[in-house]
Amino acid sequence: MTFHQPPPLPDHTPQGAGPFGLGTPTGPGQPARSRRRWLTYGAVALVSLFVGVGIGAGSGSADTVEEAADTKTAPRPTVTVTETAEAEAPEPAPTVTETVTETVTAKPKKTKKPGPAAAFSGDGEYLVGEDIKAGTYKTAGPVDEWGCYWERAKDASGEFDSIITNNNLSGQGRVTLNSGEYFKTNGCQEWKRVG
């Protein structure tokens, strides 16, 4: 392996040339002309920067001016509206209407105050004498396979001691209810008064 050394640089350098070539600053001993050149380049760059910023900031208004100019020179569409007049219809012949008013006073029928029911649903709690009439009632039995439960009670407290009698029916059944008692039923078909 051999190593070649580059040839030495000539000793003659042109005036104003530094170690990096012509026009580069060489330090305190550089000529005044190259300093002015750098000041000129800097000033031109600064002025160009300001001009570019001014153009960029005003670009929105330039577009608006161009759009406005485009709308003024472009032809505008013409709109034509045509209305059709309707022909007058012939007037109808005059109609004569006679109104007769007659006052009739009807006598209201006396209605009975709704009293206790003689038939009722198979689910609920009823006060005998107020909600349902006292008497004997019959049901066809349970609505489904779970059976039909009924209960006669002294009051509506739901306490065990208030029960007079109760039963679970798997078929038809009867119960006699006295006025003032509570009758509870669950899962039964309609109860109908039979006596």
C-alpha cells in the first residue's frame, strides 16, 4: 500500500480570496468592499422577507377581489316566471234554506244507583255489601293448573287471625258471603251469584 500526498498549493492567492475561495470573509484584515457586499445581500434578503410576508397576509383579499371580478364579468342567468290566470267559475244558483227550531224537553229516566255487583272477576279483594252483593256464589274452577284460592275474612288486614274460612279449588266450587266480610280470590274463573 502506497500513500500519495497531494501537490502543494500555489503560493499565489488572488486579492480578497480567503482560505474558502473568493468573496468569503477573511477576518479583520478583509477589504471594505466585501463587507459592503454582505450588507447589500442582507438588506435585499430582509426587504424580500417583508415583501413576502405582505403578499402572504394580503392573499385572502386578493382572492376576494378576483372572485368579485369573476362575478362581474360572468353572464347572469335570466329567470322568467309565467303565471296562468284561472277562468272564473260560473256562480252557483242561489239556495234557500229554512231553519226550524223546536224545543223538546225530555224527562230524564230515574237511574238506579249502581250497587254491588252480582258477578265479578276471579282475582281481587271485595267488600261484601259494598263491592259485591251478599249471597251464594259459584265458580267453574281454576283458570290454570295452579288452582283457585278463595278466602272469607273479617277485615282487610291480611293477618292470619282475620281469616274466617278459605279453600283451594281444583274444580268448581261455591261459597256463601255475608255482608261486611271481605272476600279474596286468586286464580279462579268468574264468580256468579246463584242465591
